[in-house]
Amino acid sequence: MTIAPPESLSALPSGLPPVERRARIPAGFRAGGATAGIKASGRPDLAIIATLPDEDGRPTLASAAAVFTPNAFAAAPVRLSKAHLAATGGRVAAVISTSGSANAATGSAGDADQARIGEDVAAALGFADRPESVLHLSTGVIGTRLPLDRVAAGIATLVPSLAATDDGLEAAAVALRTTDSRTKTATTTITVTQPEGLAVRSIRVTGIAKGVGMIHPRMATMLAVLLTDASVEPGVLRSLLRPAAARTWDQLSVDGDTSTNDTVFLLASGAGGGVGIAAGSADAQSLGAAIEAVARDLARQQAADGEGATTLITCQVSGAVDDAEARAVARSVISSSLVKAAAHGRDPNWGRIAGAAGNARLADAAVLEAAGLSAGEARERAGQAAVVDPDRLRIAIAGHLVFDGSRGGPISFDRVAARAAMEGPELLLRLDLGLGDGTGEAFGCDLTEAYVVENSEYTT
């Protein structure tokens, strides 16, 4: 391993398995996407992912876990999915996504609409008696009702064409999109060992996601579905998904707004075979790393595709008191409108980065606990200012050291070279706090005129 010179700050290693940006459907699932006419544009707007049927033609049940928005205006699909997970104990057979209407702030009528859609999906898939086995996603304009007749017709057409193929999952990913300019997919494969080391098998984890606006931590505005063919109980899935989300999607910000529909689903079909993965086992750790690797890559794709964005901003922090404080500082930096504007102008303005770091506050208790703190410590530290000592802080922009508190602060650097280095598709901001061993990262994008134009006429 090459050691960087003392005056530089190199990128932090991720320690996660490699990811390929393609849809590779895990065993046990089928998927598809279609155009139902929800969007005025005529682009695909309906997606269904379902388990494969058993010998009687009824879909099998997958284990499921989820993370949802904390927004007080949580949309009808969020509330219904929470109820369905509670009713089934985390055993589901399908996910449906509609794009073009958020079905948020639509009152009891919107709740009834969402329930009707679930009933239509369940009937089309052959389990009309179990609509609670359907999970729901919706995205689009807040305050609009879904066109039930078009959705019903789309479901009837799409279900027979669902395929256990990569193309089927890719079509579902396309149909998730709203203002996304690119489809977002990620896949990794790991090996797990059976008890006593008697056998080794491959496990696939794949994810699809959408979301490039109204994105801010807790959790970031987006929809995502992660799939695996591992055999895992719902409780174990929950214990793996929440910390992965806390370190990835809770560290993602485009514009400072958290939406009404944010949802991540993680489904495990068990079709990969073998003994179930036990909580706390080495295999559970491997699966958790795979889930986090997919989530991290999807979050980075979302940041890079932020509305109007030209640059992915990654802020990595080392030397914090602990990981929670490092994540707080990284999140504060990439959330700063001034930092984002400087990134767009390719201006190596380290003062804005220092100011954002000095304003950093720890996440709320739910996120801190999900990331590993005890409930008591999470409550005590939630919202506290992160510890930052200007006399120990070091800042590097695109590989150029620009500030070192231990050497008096500002460092003489080649501004022309730094500006040129900032021209790439990804801008790395590296901070070392000089206080401990804590590390963390966050993802954002530059703030451009195009973002304002796009969001000034969103509904008109």
C-alpha cells in the first residue's frame, strides 16, 4: 500500500465488495415495466417486481425490510406499506411502483386509491385474498390523485409479461424514473459458507433506484428496491438494511428537501438455496457489506444525476472523534449551498468548506441508533454540534491541500491547477479533523442554474 505524503489527503478506501452498474435479477424474482398513461409525457410509469410462483401458480413469499421517510405528510403508499409489513411480519410477494403522481396529501380518497391498486395487483398475480402481501411505491407531483382506470389496465397488461430476466428488472428501473436523466442499477455477488464450512454458494444483491431532486438526509428523497436470493429472516434483513441506509442514503443531499414518499425495500427470495443466514454470523456480515455496497453505489448515481447537476461531490472525513461525527461533518459540507455553488464554478473556496464543517451537527437519534449507537447514547448525542478544532483541521480540494490548522491555517497552493482538477465528473473534498479514528463520507452535487429552471415550473 502506498502511503500518501504527509501534506496530502488521499481518498478513503471503501472496504466494500465491487459493484457493477447493471440490473442482474436474483433468483426467485420476476419484473417488468410499462406505460400506463400516468405521466403526460407517455414515458414508462408502472413497474412491478414479484416473486416467482409455486407449482400451484401462486407467488411465493419473500422476506422483506424497509426504511421510510419521516415526513409528517408521508404519502399513502408509505402508510399502506408500513401497515402491510406489520400485518405480514415482513413476508411479501410483490412491489408495485407508479410514477407521475406521489399520491401524497390526498386524504382518505388517496388511501382508498392505493388500497385498490394493491387489490388489483394481488388479483392479477393470483392471490386476491392477500392484498397485504403487496408493497407500494409512488413518485411524482404531490397532491394529485392516481388515475385508477389507467393503472388497473396497466397492471392487467404488465403482469402476464413479467420476466425473471435482467431485461425485466431493467424495465422496472426505467419505469421508476421521474426527472432522472439516467436509469440507476447496481449489482454485486458474494460467496457465503454453509455451517461447518461444508459448502460455498454465491449470493446476488441487486438494486434499482430513482430520485434526483427533493433529496436530503433522513432519508434522502428517493425510491429504491434491493433484491437478493439469500435465505434470510425479515428481522435479520431489517438489522442489515437500516445501518446500510444510515451510512449511504442518509448521507445523500441534492437540495435540502426531504420528500413525502422516500422508501427503500429489501426483499430476499431464499431461492439461492442453503441454510438461512443467521444474525451476527460471518455470512450476515458479508451480506450486510453487499447491501451497503449496492446502496452506496445507487446513492452516488443519484447524487451525480441531481437535477441540473454537472458534478458529483464526495466529501470524505477522517480523524473525527468517532464515525458519527465524521458523517456529520461530511453531510454538512455536501449540504451547503455555498459549497455546491463553488463546486459548480470550479472555485477552490476552502473557506466555505471550513464554515460548513464548523456548523456540523450529528444526525437525529433514529439515524444514530441505526448506524450503531445505543439508544441512550443516540438520544443524548442527537443534534449535538460535531467536534471540530480549527487548529487541527486539514482540507484538500481535488487532491490539493488548501488548509492546515497545525501550520497556521491557509496553505499556498496552485489555484489554476486546483481549478483544473475540479473540472472532472467527481469532485473529492477531503477533510481530516486530527481528533481520533472516526471516518465517514457523504454525497452531493453542484448547484446550477438548471436546477432552478427545472424546479420553477415543476407542475406547469
